[in-house]
Amino acid sequence: MSILNVNKINPVGGGSTITIAGIASVTSSVTSPSFVGDVTGNVTGNVTGDATGLSGNPSINTTGIVTATSFVPTVGQLSHRNLIINGDFQVAQRASSSNNNGYTSVDRWKIESSNITHNSTKSQQSLSSSDTPYTLGFRRFARIALAQAGVVAANSYVEFHHKMEAQNVSNSGWNYNSTSSFITLQFWFRCSTNQTFYAWVTSTDGTNKRFTFSFTASGNNAWTKVTKTIPGASGIQIDNDNGEGFNVVIAPFYGTDYTGSVSLDTWVTKNDATHSPDYASTWLTAGASTFDITGVQLEVGPVATPFEHRSYADELRRCQRYFIRIPDQNASSGYYFLAQGAGHDNNAFLCNFHFPTTMRSNPSLTTTGSLRAYNGGTVTISSIILNTSSVAGACLQIAVSSGISPKDAVSLGQNNDSDAGVQFNAEL
């Protein structure tokens, strides 16, 4: 083998190009003030200096540190990716556990069971440090628990249901009428039986469309991650308004009144009689069954990115657009004062509430527990109604039998009842 040692290689005729035919193998270092041109093949080793003007969709693998002065994504977004509110179940303004259907426990999730012969418990639970989602930053999950075996009926169903404002999806960047534009749904789940379940997304404007898919537990009570990429389709309509426009349903069971011949993994016209194929009844009839979910994320794009963990304060404000409870569940003394008001006449006083965020629509009012009026002494309340309301606040008219005068300063508070409070509801 011959060795050629040179200090410099110049192109012939004072040109600017040096061409080496074949393969050039360099076992030591090549040092140059600059290198301009194309490299075909692999570059292995250290690059010191600037690498600019890279084209041709290069792939760079590194085990070291990458320092950049800027990073500009070409698709998707870095924040506000998750269209689901309270997908990690941090917030439970109403209660941590309930046996009732509807919006009764974790915020923004309508959790229901029907015709299973007994009530189910819907609750917010804490993850153990040994649970896989815990290692990914999750601390809470939602659970449906059956105290005993359910009896299968044609009209039975059990579901987690998340309703979304149309404008949040319409303005998300998803071109929902294009088959080349995608959304991706991901969630973690575990259940007490090893079987196949179904979930679906539904557009609820115009001619409603549904996309149903299956998912399977990897083992009894083993956490399993589900990821589903969903294309757009012609005929989907999502209005740009504050009404219901899109739904996500994760269902442990549906009876035959709601199942049948359904094409999976494609958009079809919504039919309430055929949400999904028939379910196995194992989970419903096993007894002491549980079904847990966490980490629910719906985002624009064909790839499931890491879950967008938001602060509790951020998530709470998002939830309060739909529901506000005063006081929250942490007010446990039983004597919390809700608001300061003034006497309207001898039989009523008015209290104003300013909401911490703009609600979706003018809310309805409910009260819980035992409340009292106080103007230096306790005054018995006979009724509480909405006097006026808006998306920014509400005025309550509180009737009493006696004990106040016009313009009296009167407080509304708990009557030795930590469960007492007022609730403003603008849920979908």
C-alpha cells in the first residue's frame, strides 16, 4: 500500500471543484475553515462549527447535547395541544366520588351507567408510584367501579363521555374535511378483565358523523396505552360556536340496543342504535369490576406527542368555564362565607358573584347543603334564586322570613355544613 502525504489539494486550472471518484475513506481528522457542497452517505464523528443550509430531509442521530439558537416546528404546536380539558383528572370541584350519573365527580367528564341493576361509583383516584402512568407525571385517574356483578340488558351502558365546544375544534387547525389531515387520540386505561372494548369520536353539528375503534386490555389490571390516529372526512361539520360540536366516548360496556354491524376505523353517519359492534359481557358480569382511565389527549396531527401537563390552576380555570362551585371542596370548616350582600327589602337581600373566568353561557344555579344569612345574627333562608346572570357573574336573590331591613349588610355563608355551597353550571 502506498501513502501519499500532501499539504494542499488545488483544483485543476484554478477551478472550484475537487472530484474524488469512488470512496474516500479518512481515518483521522479533516480540518477546514469551511466546507460547501453535498455529502452523500454517512458522516460519523464530531462536527465543530456551523452546519447550515442542510436540505434533502436529513436525519441526525445524536447521543450528546444539541444546542440551538432557535427551533421552529413545521407542523403542530408546542403548547395548548390538548383539546381535552382535565384529561389527567386533576380537578374534581363537585366531589371526589359519587354514585350518581352525569357531571357528578371529575370535571368535564359525564360518567354514566344505566340499567345494570345497581349503581356504580364514579370517582377520582390517586395513582401509586408503581403505576406506569405515575412515572410519566400523572397523579390522578378516573374510575368506574361496580360493587357487584351487573345483569346484562339490551339497554345497559357504562361510559366516560367528554363533550367539547364546537369552536375549540373548529379553530384547532384540523382540516376535518380532508382525509390527509389528522387528529390523534391517546389515553391510558386498565380494567379488571382482559377483553376488547370500544371508543368513538362524534361530530355533533350538521349530519352527525362517528368514528369507532377497538382497544384491548393487555392484562387484568395492567395499565395499557391506547393511541388512535383519525383522518378527516367529507361531510363532517363543526360549527364555530360555543355549542356542543365534538364528543369523545370511552365505553366499558354497551348493550345490544346500541350495538350492531358497525364499520370500525372509518367515519360513518351517526346512528344511536349502532355505536359499536357487540360487547363481550365479561367486565359487566364479573363482579367488583373496575375501569380506570388517565392521560386523555386529543391533538391535531398524525402523531401522539407527550401528554401536555398543565398546572392545576390552569386546568381549574378551563373547568370553571363550564362549572363553578363556591366554596371549593377544600373549605371544610362548615362556616365559610360565600358572599357579602345588602338588604333589598324586609324579606330578601341580594348577593353578587363575580366569576373567576368567563363561563360558556349564562349559567343555571343550584345550592347544596345548609346555608344561612348573617347580619350580626343568624337569619333563616327560605329560598335562593337567580336574580340576574351573565357569563361574567350572577346576582342571587335570597328570601328570608324576617330579620333584615333594606340596605342592611348581610352575608351568605355555610350553616355549620362543609358541604354547603352554590354552584353555577354551564355544561354542554
